[in-house]
Amino acid sequence: MASREHHAARHRRRDDGHRTTRRRLLPAVVPLVVVVLVAACTDAPPEPVRPTRPLRADVTVTLGEREVVLDAGADGFPSASYFTYAWQGRTYGVLSGGGRHVRYAEPLAVPLSGGEPMGGLEPGPAELDRRAATLDGVYADDGGTLHGIYQAEHPLRDPADDSEPHRSLAYATSTDGGRTWIKPGYPDNQVVTAPPGGEAGEASLLVVGDDLYLFFAQNRQTTMARAPKADGGRPGSWRKWYCPTPEEREQAGVADPKPGERPYCDFLEPGLGGKATPISGLKGNPFVTRNDLLQAYLAVDDTVREGRVAFRTSEDLQTWLGVANEPTLPEPEPGWGYLAASQVADDGSSSTTGLTFWLYYLEWNEPASATRLLVRQRVSLTPVGP
């Protein structure tokens, strides 16, 4: 295999390789119409907000030079998206994989160094997460407690068959800023599971107002769940996004949509074992932020595995549309690939981005235990027109 230096040189992006495409600029925010419908559940969530206009964005998107942030060696670390969280006025970066969880006090540093182990999130001993545990997102409440969502993987019947359903999402907490964690109620600390025979995993976490949102893959289709922020994401607080079938709407006394209207959907199904409806326009495990320039939500998803960087935007988290071109990543060396894209703002936030921010992703080499590189490229959004 070629050396890492040759690998980096081969992936170096030149200025004339940047690609841009024009779209339409978001007009000023206009009033929203709230539609009230009756759901077939006793604890129905607030009614969904329906936009009164289509989402548009006139921007060009440019990717900057590739930078190697971390050369992780050959121990399966990292394997999940890089993200950050804030605690007591400081921002920390987080990487997980290979049974390890590490936080970094200088989240934008290149190279990323001086990481501190995060104890208590190691795999096992129960079957729930004995194969692997990777921290996917962290929320800090007003009292300083960190609430974490991690992907739990139980052992495979056939270790060579990773397609076997084996993932769920579980809950952990920390009261010392992330140095040490506990899994309350373990192994009964799951928060999101698929119906029997399925799996749910590969999540990202976003705080929106008084709620927490999880974007995840259920049976390899992208969907979401919501929990009150006051509950911290604890087990039993999550409900999945679901669009009832015509038969279910009839049983609940909900009218069928009129021509041109959306079917009724809301956070109706329980996080544990509930059904979920795929989100239109997203693929795999999206990483979602709120973008101040667009005044909309911005996602980057699993198309990075295909060597493309596909940004999507939404006003309501329900319908996602492309906002820009899809820049291509350099052709990787044989045996190498891309995964786990994320967004980090210039101030280190992975919740809110702006005119410029960083795209992080992993470059990895087969087999799974081989070399991993965390790399980043600067993203610039340029408004078009007056």
C-alpha cells in the first residue's frame, strides 16, 4: 500500500478543482401556519408547523484544501463522526471508535492532539453493547449534567456478517464535563430501538428550542425522533417520526389529505420498538446543524461514502432539498474510502454554522482495524445576487 504521505498528496485538492453551483437565496422569514390534527395517541406532541412557501437558497458552495487533522494509526479508532459540545464555557471535541472515547480541549486544532480518555463508555459487559459503543451526541443541561446518546452494538452471530441487525441507541450521563460517564439503569438504558428484527443507529443530536432531535438510520433508512429537552433524552422520553397509513388514519378519525396536501405525520411512535417513516431527501446518517446564513437547517449525509459532499437544507426538518452543488472528493487509493461526515463552525460549535465552517470526515482503509485519518475541508457559502 502507498505511504500515508503519498495518500495525502494524492488527495490534495487544488484551487482549480473547486466546484460551485448556484441556487436561490432564502427570502425573509414569513409567518407560518399551524395545522391542528388529532392523533391516535394519548400524549400527542405539539402540532407540526407547515411552511407557507417552498424552501429556496441562492448560494455557491466551495470546498477548501484538505487538511489531515488526526492520523489515528491502526486500531479502528475513530469510527464515528467528529462532533463538539460546550460545558462551563469551554468547547470540547469528541471522537469514538475501537472501544475508545476521547475528548479534545482544542477542538479546532490541527493536528488534533492532547486528547483525554472519557471513562465509563467502554463496550460491555452486557450483550447490549459488548461488541461496540460509540458516542454520537451530547447535550449539556443548565445544571451542568451532560446527557449522551451512544450507539450500542451487540455481538454478531456471524462475526463476518455486519449486515445482521445489531445496533440500538442508548443513554449515558456525566457530571464532570465528560471525563467519566455512567449508563443509568444499564443494560436497560436504551432510548431508540427498531421493531423486532430491525436495528437503529448511526445518530446525530441537535437541540431545537425546547426539544432534542435525533437523526438516525432505522433499518438503513434515515428518520428522526424527538424528546423534551427537560427530560435530557432519558429512556422513555423519545418518540419517532411517523406517518400513519390510511387504515391507521381512519381508525384514529384523522381525515385523508386533500390533493396537494402532505399526509399527516408527527412524532407518534415510541422510541423503543416503534415504527418510523423515512425522511425525504436524506441518506444514511445525516449530521444536522442550524445555519445562520440560510436561516434553515443544513445537513450533510452518507453520500460522502460515494465520494460526493451533498448538502441538504430544510425549514421544518421534514422535507430536505439540495442547496448547492455536490463537490466531489478525490478518488481514493485502492482499499480506502470515506465515511462519517460532520460540520463544525468557526467557533467550534457543531450545532450552529454560518457563512464558513469546517467539513470533517474520516478516510479509512480496509480492514476495519486498519489506518484511519480524520480530515477536514473548509466550506464557504457565498450568496448570489444583490
